[in-house]
Amino acid sequence: MNKYPTVACDTLTSGKSYDDLEMSAIIEWTSLTSAEEQGQKVSYKGHVQCFCDQRYAEEKPNDLGYGEEDVKVCEDYI
């Protein structure tokens, strides 16, 4: 719950295109994953959750890669 707290996705995703949300999720995931690897406590309380929830609702596998670096932002979430 600390790593993935409840988030109001309607507010975060309002007016954003799929590409905007994907890019925001990649940026959030990349920066937080790096911080976590350095021993910091992190909270994926935003774009990662909303993006992954959307992908899950569309029945997309959670191990898909996104962006140029093919990062698997949803693999640990769902």
C-alpha cells in the first residue's frame, strides 16, 4: 500500500492523450526505480498506476514494454 497508494486517476489523466500518459508513466517509473535501487523508499502514486490500470482495463499483458527503451512499467504493479 505504501508503494502503490490509492490515487485519483480521473484527475491525473483528464485531458491527457494516451501518448502523454505513457510518457509520464515512463518518466515516473524510470526515476522511482532508480531511487529504489539506491535504497530510497518510493511511492508510485500517480502516472504509473493510472497508466497500468488503463492497460489492464484494455486487457493488455502487464509485461509489455513501453517507450524507446522498452521499459516494463506495469510488470510489478498488476
